[in-house]
Amino acid sequence: MPLSEFRAEVQQTAEDPRVRITIVAPDEIRALARPEAEERLSILLHQLRVRPELIVYGFGTFASYVDPIPCDQLLGHNTLVEVNLPYTLHLPVHRAFRVQCPQVNVPATLQMRKIWTELAVGSNDVEAYADDQPLYYGPARPLTPTIPQAPNLGPWPHFTGTNVEIYKDTHGVFRYTQVRVLFDSVHPGIDGPDGTEAFQSARSTAVTQVTEIASQVINYLLDVYRSITGESHIERLAKMPVTRVYFADANLVYESVGIESGLGSAIVNRSRREIEQVAEMVAAGRQPERHTLLLQSAHSALDRGQNLLAVVVAFQAQEIIIEKRLRAGYAGQGVVEAEVTAKLKANHRTKDRLTILSREVFGGRSIADDNVFWDSWLRDCNQRRNAVVHRGAEIDHEDAKGLVNLCEECIRRFTAL
């Protein structure tokens, strides 16, 4: 069907500004009388919004069990946090792992079970292990999708089967592991009338506190599992997909479902400006700036809880743009390449390049001229990165995020010189 572009204005509510848009519609509308054409376009326009109507990150509810969980099922602890991992940890279901997590001073016990999804109904559940190698279920019977696969089944091959799983799976397609973290905690004020604001606040606080403990314990487990097995796809989780929290002393259970990045209104298309930029860039065959891609990778690492990786990648992005601009600046002054390289080698530290070399290239100017920013960059970015990379210092999510932001701000200021 031939299509044409029509220009229109939309306004979501009376308080919102009018937004000029381009709507793609059947070309035949152009031949209609104006009232009929407007009616046809109006039907299409009513399907559009200029901002998200909602973003849902999850929901949860408190309740009590008619029959409380028996103490022996909690292995002597009074708190349970249950998490569904997007991975399968190939550890036996009967084994209780006693954990002393270095990040929290709370002795804990871990129980795990591997769960087959509906794509692998009928698969085996026997538990066994060999001394020096993995064991596998059999017979393995993958059922291949119809070719060509129907588009509405999604971009991934729609396999089903029994006793099969996707290697390096990070979405729990055929199988995933449910982890129960058991430990002791004390939370006064959570056992009371449901409608009382003080009790609701105390309960929410208690859930937050024990979820943080469980998150530290599970991420510690993931680090240990990955280091021992070599399964590199098993990464720390920035947000723990908690499905249940139980406080035995109060017989209080909190059950929840969450979507880490949020579930909201679907985007139709990016802006005309971005669309034209994409079209122009790919037509010209231009490469994206390396430092831009690295900074985006750093933010992606933060989203995945990979704080160390985010720090390393963001600082590398900063170093790349600094050297690139310095080389270009010296070249503009007529300095030969060999001399430029010698200068860079003699001033290999980033802070020296941002001061000594920057002043040579940019007429005495440097981002260090702003003392407040420079002190922050030296302390919270440069020194912190060196401690993490060279001395193995720990860094939490907030500090890593702050360091990445300082790298971005450094790049912005440096490129503006």
C-alpha cells in the first residue's frame, strides 16, 4: 500500500503544549475531501501520545499465612528472601550452603532449586553429580520451530523440548534457579493493623533492609560461582528480582513482581531529528565516536550492577578523547607526530595531560581552572579510579555512578576548551 507523510499537531491534555508530528498514513487519504481526510487521520492520531501514560516498576502485597511456614523449613532462621534468577546455577537442590558474605555481617543459608519453564515441560529432575565433570540430562529432545518462524513469536528461535537448555542463557528461557536466602533479622513494629501508616512504613523499611542483605549475599554467590565454574555470563544483578519475603516472628509475608527497567507506554518512533541523523550517518559511512560508545557501555554496566567495569570503561572513554584532542591541537600548531608522542609519554598521567598539556594546546586554558570541579575530579574520579583499578578497592553503585558522571563532565568541559 502506498504511504504518504502528513503533518499535524497533537496535544495530550489541555495543559500540555502542542507538538508537531508527522504521521504516516495511506496515500489515498490525499484524494479525499478535507472533512473525510481529517476524520481518517483523527482515528490514527487518537492512537498516539506525546509522553508515556504510565511506567510500572512492579507491585507487591503484604499478607499472613493461615498455616505459617514451619521452623524446620527455615533451617532455624526467622527471615526468608526468595529470588528468581535469570540464570541457571547448576547446584544440587538438596544442598544448603552456609554463607559468610564479606559485604554483610549476617550469617546466612542458601537453598536453591532449578525450575523448568513451560517450554521444557516433561524434563527430568533427578539430582546427581560426578567428581570432576558436569553431568547432563538425557535423552535431550529439542523441538525446532517451524521455518519460517511466525513474526509474532518474537526474534528468538521458538524452540521447545525436554532436557535441553540454552547455553549462556541470561533470561531463564528453558530453566532458571530460584534462590532462598535464610538469615536472622529483627524488625520491631511490623506486626500490627494493616491500615496503620506507622506499621506500613515499618514493614516497607523491613522489606528494603532484608532485600539489601539478600542482594549482597546472592551477588557474592554469583561472583563465587562464576569464578569457580568459568561461566562468564553469570553476572551480578543491580536489582534483585525478589518474589517473596517472609518474617517468621510476625508471620508476615510480602510477595511481589517487578520489572527492573520499568513497563510503560510503547514508543512509536524516535524523533525526526534523530531519524535524520541516523540516515545521514549510515549513508555517509561515518563511525560513532569511540568515547561516546564507551560511555554508553559504562552506563549499561551500571544498570547490570557491574560497577568495576563501568569505572574502567568510563575512564578509558575520558582518556581516549583527551589524547585525541591533544594530538589534534598539537597538529594544528605544526608539532610533528613524533614530538607529540614524546610529550604524551612524558605526561602519561591523565591529570598532567589535563593541566600541563592542555595549557600548551589551548592557550593556557585547562579544566583545572575551576577549582571546585577539579578538586572533585581529582578526589572522586582520578584517585578513586586508581584505588579501584590498581589496589583492588571496592566501589558501590552510587560511587561508581558518580565517577562515571564525573568522566562525562570532564569530557564535556575538555571538549569545550
